[in-house]
Amino acid sequence: MRLDTGLFQQQTQKQILSPQMIQSMEILVLNQQQLEERINEELESNVALERSESESAEKDGESGSTAEIEIESDSEVFDLDQDRSEFDELIDLGERYEQLRELQQADFWAESTPTRKSSLGSGEDEFEWVDHVEGPSETLAEHLLAQLRLKTVLSQRQIALCEEIIFNLDERGWRLHSLEEIADGVAAAFESAQDRDPRWDDVIPSSAEWEDALHMIQSLDPAGVGAENLIDCLCLQLHRDPADNQLEELLVRWHLDDLAKNRLPQIAKVTGRTLEEIKLAAEVIRSLEPIPGRPFIQSANPRIVPDILIERDADGVFRTEVGGASTPRLQISPHYRELLKGAKKDPELRKYLRKHIENAEWLMGAVQQRNSTLQRVAQEILDRQQQFFSEGDRFLAPMRMQDVADAIGVNVSTVSRAISGKWFQSPGMLRELRSLFSGGTVRDDGAEESRGGVIARIKELVAAEDPKKPLSDATIVKELEKSGVRISRRTVTKYREAEDIPSSRERRQY
């Protein structure tokens, strides 16, 4: 075998993304909250960009339009007409990119995000844009320490003991370490005078003192705090109840797993109690809180700002609205336009001003393009899911991103970017846009049934079942077949578990 080596030339084509193109793709992916943050960052860093008052935006555009600024053809300004086709091709929008300079002649936000009154014909909101409240500011430790301060009978030494236990609780309110381990840690600190708490009075706390401190913590609100484990947590709550909970405590300590799996007849047989007694005890146990620190978990409520609002107008027709009133309206500062006109004799100043004005124009154009693309995607989704928005999950139609992309004439990657992390709000709903895209199955009548529609049917069957004779997954398969939907038992199980629907055995009521 002979190997020949040599030099050869190969001609290839390569597309390079400009910073402006990259920025436009990044803007398209941003959700409403991220977009507002991005605009605010640019407002802080770009001297040529400013907020526009809604009443004066149009006037500012007329008096200080970009067309009035004379820029030499040999300058470093981007040729927008030349770059436009490349820009559109690279971000797969498939649309004519509008002249950015024309955006300064009027308030472009008025087109992309119409006001509620103008678009829907009514000044009364059926609901407001949802802005979920952040999690509570007070932590569990702060809550417990505040209660300790009200215990005037406690000495500083006792408070120090209680604090050590509080600082060894996890977010659930359970102890991270045993009482013996906490005590050993404090005792070790006595070897170093530097680390020693002066409230100890140079005397190592006894085991009895630690027990008293633990009981003090366990007497605080919420009930169950300071527990060693789940069983301990539930028993602490039962002990606060003045009623006789001996049976409930017995079940918690020895039959908790059987309770979780709804094996009530088996528990009754083992304990010698009647099934009715076991049922009543189980109801008491289910009312307890396994995670007493739950209200104080900081990330409980993430902030959600919908990107799209869908509602009916006065004629009963659904309308879409993109963006929110909180999004800043932008314009090029008239002051810096004038400075640019008068900076012909100062090349450095002219270059500085021109750079900031161009960056502002590119940002405004990217936002306009983002809103326009999202509006088209939202409208196409609305057209395809009219029955879903009118009648609910049961009527969610199968829909792929490719279908929407083909309908509006863009690449599927554009639709993927446009819906990424975006939420919509409609009467009775606040969901991610991506949740509306799903495959489905074909019914016996030839019509398609979406995954969401099948899940809705399963929920309806479970809701209507006899609690004493719940439907098994195999029975649900047969019931779905009666309506023309044919799926396997395994698929039913997968859908049920995805929706946190218990099994038939766990749903059964005795």
C-alpha cells in the first residue's frame, strides 16, 4: 500500500455572526422579566438611550429622527440595508427586517404591544398581569428566635442552649444532628477560650440542660419543629392534641409505611382494631404536617411575569397581547442627537456618540423583532387551540413546533427560541407556552387526541370513579377505548404517575 502526501486547496463558505446578530438571538430567547432586566441594564450603560414618555414619544421621534443625523458614508456605521438579509438568514426569522431608523419616527411599542383598552375595547380588566410574590422573607430560625425573646423566664445560658439547637435545624425543621452530637460540639468549644460563648459561664452544659432546651424548642411554633425524623415530627404534633391519640401514635410508630400504601385492612388485622377506627386514625395522621418548616422555605414562590395575555374581547373573540406595561418604552436621546450633529470637528466625540446611538438602535430593533415574532407565534397557537382556551384541557389539540414554524414561515429553531421560558395567562390559566406543544394519538374516528387531552380524560375517569372501587390502569384503558382512544396500560401508568395520581390501591377508600 502506498500513501501519497501533498498540499491541496479547498474553498468553503462560512457565516460569521456579528455581535448585533448574536444580541438579537439572545433577545428573542429572553422572557418578559429577563427582557426588562436587559433593557434596564442598557439604560444604565448607554448614554444615548432613554425612557420615553408615552405622550411625548411620537413628538420626540418627529423632532429628533435619525434621518436628521448626517453620517458620512465612509464612517464605521453599520450598513443596515446590507446586513439585513444576512441577519434574517442567520437567526432564521424568515422575515424582512424593518429599517431600524424608521422605528425612531414613532413609538413602535404601540404596534407590537397594544394597550388593553385599544386592543380589547374595554377599560375593565378581567384580571391583571400576574406577578407572583417572592417567598417569605422570614426564615424558620428567625421565627423561632423571635419566640425565644418573648420567653422572659429563660436565662441567657438557656437561650444559648436553645440557639445551638435552632442553628442545627434543616429547612424542614428537623434536627441535622442528634442532641448528643450538638452537646459534644459545644463541649469541644470549651477547649478554646476564643470560641467559647460567654453565656456558658465556664460550665459545660449537662445532658439534662440539653433535654430541657430541646423540649423548649419543640414547644414553639410550628408544631413538630426540632424533631429527629418524620416519626418524631408527627408524634410531637399528636402530643400537642389534648385528645387521646394513642392509636394514632401507634400507627405512626409501627405502621407508617402501611398507611402510606393505604393497607388499612392489614393494619386493622394486626392491631385488632376495627376498620372504622383505623380510618378515623388515618384521617388524623393525614392532617399533620410532615415538614413544619414548609412556610419558611425561601424559594417557595418564584416570580412569574407572563409574556402573553390571552382573553376574550367584548364580542367573545380571543385576542393575544405580547409584553407588559412594566416594560420601559425607549427612544434615542434628542440631546445626544444634537451633540452628534455638532461633533463634526471632534472625531473622537463623534465616534463615541455614534457607537452608543447605533447600539441603542440595535437593541430597539431586536426588541421589536422579538415582540413581533412572539406575537405571530402566539396568534398561530391561539388559532390552533381555540377549543382548548374555550373549554379546557380536555380539548388541547396535538401541536408540534414544526407545524407552527411552517404556518408563519420561519425555521423551527425560531419557534423554539420564541417559546423558551415564556408564560401565557388566560382566564383560569397561567402556564408555560411549551406545555401547549405535544404529540398525540389517533382516535378511531380519525381525529387526533393530544397527550394533554388523554391525561384530561384519565383525570375525569378518576374523579368520577367509585372511591370504594377505584379504576385500575387496565380498566382505564378499556374506558378510553370506549371513547375511541387506544393506548397501552403502560402509557396510562406513565401519564398517571406524571400527574401524581395515586394507584388504584392507594386511592381506595374503605
